[in-house]
Amino acid sequence: MFRLDGKIAVVVGAGSGIGRASAIALAGQGATVVCADLRENAARETASLAGSGAEAAALDIADGGAVHALVRDVASRFGGLHIAVSTPGINVRKTILNYSSEEFDRVINVNLKGTFHVLREAGAIMSEAGGGSIIAFSSIRSQTVEPGQGIYAATKAGIVQMVRALAAELGPRNVRVNAIAPGVVETPLTQPIKQSPEWYNAYAAKSVLGRWARAEEMAGPVVFLASDAASYVTGSLLFADGGWTAADGRFTPPL
């Protein structure tokens, strides 16, 4: 039920991290995967790792016209689009009082507006065809925040609500739309945290598993939501956070 033979997938943000792991995993289950990324060379590397059933494409998720063109091109050349995964995200760690309007726009344009572009364009193609699965990456920050994460968290919460709305709108067309909320994952986005052992270890300790996730550990949830194993799952937020949001974690009382 997890096989994806004959399915056509687009993974946006496939050049590294969770996007790369997702593209490789989807290809491993038999899907033909278009690996899209702002950095075309990185996308090509992912396509090479994913095997002969994958190809690369350059894409700026913040450019709505480019997302439209890519999705239509894939559907035209391959005869359809069955799976779309949106992973890109950027973060400017600053308190709200210190945020500039330019920084606000940059984070919103990639995280929220960019995800909107993928939802809209993939949703249109799948709605016409009468089926498909769209997977967007949110975050635990859609539920719980910390100082310096206000704008990033707002985008991740917004993604959840867009996903829920699109799931309701496209459910009658058999298009499923879901979001995944990772905890802390070893990716280029979180690389700066590793420079501070105290910060890195504190995040590890907050998870009930006591460690960070590997990017590859997000691929399983992607394959699940893309496959027939999740045929009755839509409008959901799947937490892959090592128990971060399940437990308080600040103090273990004597028992």
C-alpha cells in the first residue's frame, strides 16, 4: 500500500535536507520524481541520488509564475501529477520589535506565499484530474513558539490553515492535502544552532527521544501521506517531532 509505481511527483526544495530525503524516498517507492530547487545543481545531485526515475528543475518557490509553469510542464510531459511536496523554508531569528519590513517580507514570501503557490498550482492540476496528494511542511512552531521565532511561526501556522482549507475545498475532487510538523531536524536551516552546544543540546533534551531528527526520518511521513496507505487522511497535521509537543519537558518531577 506504500508503493508509488506509476505516480508522478514534484518535490520543491529537493536540493537538500528534508526535500532531498523526500525525493529519494518517493523514487524508492517507484514514483517518477521531479526534483525542484532554487539551486539547480543541488537539484541535479538529488536527482542523481534518486535514480533513473528522477530529473531536476530550477525553481524559485516565491515566483508564482514559475511554479505554475513547472507544474503545468510536468503534468503535460508525464501525463499527470499525482504527488506534490513543498518543503522550502527560511528563518530570520529576531524579536518582532527588531524585525524589518524587508525581513518580514522575505520570510513570508518564501514560507507562506511560496507554499501557497505550490498548493494552488498542484491543487488545480489534481482537481482537474480528479485525484492526488499534496504535502506541505509546517513545523512544531505552528503550535508553540520561542523568542525570535514569531514571524517564522506565523508562516508555519498559516500553512496549516491553508492546508485545512484546501483539503475541504478539494475533498470532493478526491485531492488530499496534508501538512507535516517536524521538530528539530538536522538540515542546513538549523546548522547555525550546532555552533552553540548549549542551544543544540537543549533542543535535543526537549524531545522525549532525547535527540534531533535526521532529514531521512521525515521521508517516511511523506511516503505515507503520498500513498494509498493514507487514502482517508486529509486536512491533517502529522507531527514528526520526537514527542516535543507531547510533553512539557522542562522538569521531571520526583516520582
